[in-house]
Amino acid sequence: MQPLPPEADVTLLLEGSYPFVRGGVSAWVHALIEGLPELTFSLVHLGADNSADEHIRYPLPPNVVELQRHDLMGDLALGEPRSLPGDKAFFAASERLHDWFRAPAGAPDDEWIDQVVVQRGRSETAGAHDFFHSKAAWKQICESYTRNCPDASFPAYFWSVRNMHTPLMKLAGIARQVRPTRVFHAVTTGYAGLLGAILQQGTGRPLVLTEHGIYTKERKIELQARFLRDAPDGLVQAGGSMEHHHATWLRMFEGIGRLAYHSADPIISLYAQNQQRQIRDGADAERTRIIPNGVDISRFEHLRSRHADKTPPVLGLIGRIVPIKDIKTFIRTVGVLAQSMPEVQGWLVGPEEEDPAYAEECKALVQSLGLQAHIRFMGFQSVEDILPQMGLMVLTSISEAFPLVIVESLAAGLPVVSTDVGACRDLIEGNDAGDRALGVAGAIVPMVDHDALARAAFGLLTDRRRWLAAQQAGITRVERYYQQSRVIDAYRTIYQDRMGAS
């Protein structure tokens, strides 16, 4: 029997990110761990499955003492089904908790959380057996179906409810495998945030919560796309039932987000608009605070001298090839520019494996527009190598929070054209009067508007004085407001305060 690793100072609760996915939140987590070598970290990763070919994308720093991987979406190991009457107290608490999800008023009752979410005092599978095999569960599902979705296919409704609750039931078992730590830190709400709430409630140890984006907002965008494409016929064809199904998933994510807010202190966002969204979604305003992202300036400042004297006609997009990044608008933008700039190039730098079907759609669009000579799918590239070769960084996303790629680009002396999402306007135009006085570091355009994006890109690519002014504004803004050392120092203080209180 192998010895257990030592208790960590901080356990990071991660969902679909570090260390198995590159960029974005993962890069932030890696920098945080490396920036705090005096602390030890345990990692708990929640994924859709534990595929054998899923491999670690980052070398784990030496202060990482443990990595756990957990599958949320597979079936529960419950053995042979057996009929049960069902624990009346469990289902009464479950009904009250679901009522609170539907119409939250005040804080949730800790007793509901203990019985339904933490499942304190119950065996690892008792709650799951009750939910999936008991007569009380069947009665509850039938009553909910009759009340909320009577025109839909009952089998489709039943399996939707089962699929919705399977990962929630798994989390109680996962929590039993996470050893106590001095501080828990969830790097999202969602399932990781709910796991944090279970652990905080079960151990009494403090929970820190950081939201890079607002989880419920991102899930709403994803669910809209997924349900239109993949929903069971029984839920789509019955008038209004699809909307109910969609709303039920969103209500669940909103509810578990409130549970995370209820348990966490502090509740951190990256910019003011998301802080206000957290408060509207149930976070205690006094527990919220803003810590913007930052970059290691020394990693990028030497790249500034590598830019050519003439702006290269190259638009780059660094990010995953997924619908939320709206890659198709980027492709159409390059198509518009190619009519007046035959030498223009569009470089798509990022992984394609997350949504292979969408990646193929993008490649088919390139073919149909005849842009094979202008668009390159380049996969993963070192940002240090690729940024000096570009003329502009472009974001066409329909949803973002605080894109680190913008801060990295500005630090490297590369202007940015972005859609008006998340903190992008603050990063490019400035956050307040003093910041805005530094100048504009590129351009902001509406979402899904390839003509506006093409006009903005053309203006910067063809006006060297404007490009140089944007470059200098971006460099000054990052150096003044977005140094990574500030981020590390802020989290060091938070961890020290919470460890002292635990």
C-alpha cells in the first residue's frame, strides 16, 4: 500500500481544465502554483470521463503533492437494482432544496445541504440508491413530470432527470476521497464549486471561489447550441417542453452556483461587470472582490523588438476551435479583407479536439469561400514564437470573461481587435478615466459582424502610425495595471488569512 501524500496547504477544485487542457484558466492555475512555491497544492480534477488517452498538458510543479481525476458523466456503480421505499427525510429535504432552486429566498438551510448534498451520516451510495431505485423517487419524478412537462415523452423526461442528477450524486462520493486541507479553492462554480460547498460544509475548512467567467452564462450558451442539435425528439416536438427542459438545466446550475456562493469567502471575479453579476445571482456583496488577471511581463517584453518595421498582414486568433469562439466570423473576416488585401493571412492557433465536428465545419467554410490560401489551422504553437509574426490579435468570441490572450498580446506589443464581450473593452480602451487616457490598444467591434471586424483590422493594418500608437497604449496599460506579481501577492494574502483562520 502506497503512503498517502502529505496534507496540502491548498486543494484546487478544477473542472475540465488544468492540467489536461491548455490555455485560459489552465494557464492561470499553472502560473498561480508556480508563483507560490512556499505552498503545497493538491489538485482535484472533474472531467466528463477519464479517457486513457487524456494526458497532462503541463509539467506539474514540485509543490503539487497530489492529483486526483474523477469522472462525472459515467454511470454510478450501484450494483443490481433493488426496490426501496426511500428515506422520507431525504426526499423531504430534497423537495425543499429544489423549491429553493426554483424560487430562492434568502440563504439555503444548512440542514438541506447536509442531508441532500453532503449526505452526512449516509453510506457512499445510499443517496444514489434512494434516488435511482426507490419508490419515493419514482413518485417524485412522476409528480414533477405531470406538473411541469406532461406533453413530453416520459422516457425522454426520465432519462433527462437521471442524467442531470448522476454527476450530483457522484460528487458526494468524490468528496469522501478528498482529504482535508487547510484551504479549498474552487476555480469555477458549477460542479467544482458544488464540490467545494460539500467539502466546506463537511470539514469546516474555508473555501475560496474564483470565477474567471460566469458559469451559468457560459452553460446557457452551450445548452442552447446543444439542445437545438442533440435534444431527444420527445422533448423537442412537444410544444414548450424543450424550453422547460432547457430552463431546468439552467436552474440547476444557478442553484448549485448559489450553494457555492453560500459556502465561499471570498468570492472572486476578474472585473466589475462579473462582480455585479455574481451579486445578482445570489453572492453576498461583502464577500466579493475583484482580482484581475495578469502576466509575467518579463516573458513578453523581449518580443516587442521582434516585430517587423512594416505591419505584417496577418490576423491571428489564439484559442480553442469551438463555437463560443465564433471561428466562422474570423474566417469570413479574412474573406472580406482578401478582396482588398490579397496578401492577408488568418492564422487559427489552438486545439481542434474539443469539438471535432465544429472544426470540420470551419474547414468546410474555408473551402466553400475559396480561402485555402489565406486561412491556416496551426494547432498549438508557442506564443513567444507566434506573436511577433502577427500584425493583429483577433478575438471573435460571443462570450469571454477576462481573456489572458489579450493581456499577453498587449504585453508583447501586439494590438488587438476584439468583440465587445467580458472585460475586452476595459483591456483595449481602458477601465477608468486615467486608464482611458493611455489610449486605445486596438479596436472593439460588435459580435458576429465580420464586416465591422474587417474594417477595424484594415484600418490598423494599413495605418502604421495608428498601429504604433495602439502598441504603446497596450504596453503601458499592461505594465501599469496587469502585472502577474499583483495577482500572486493577492492570492498569497488570501491563502495566509484563510489558513490562519482554519
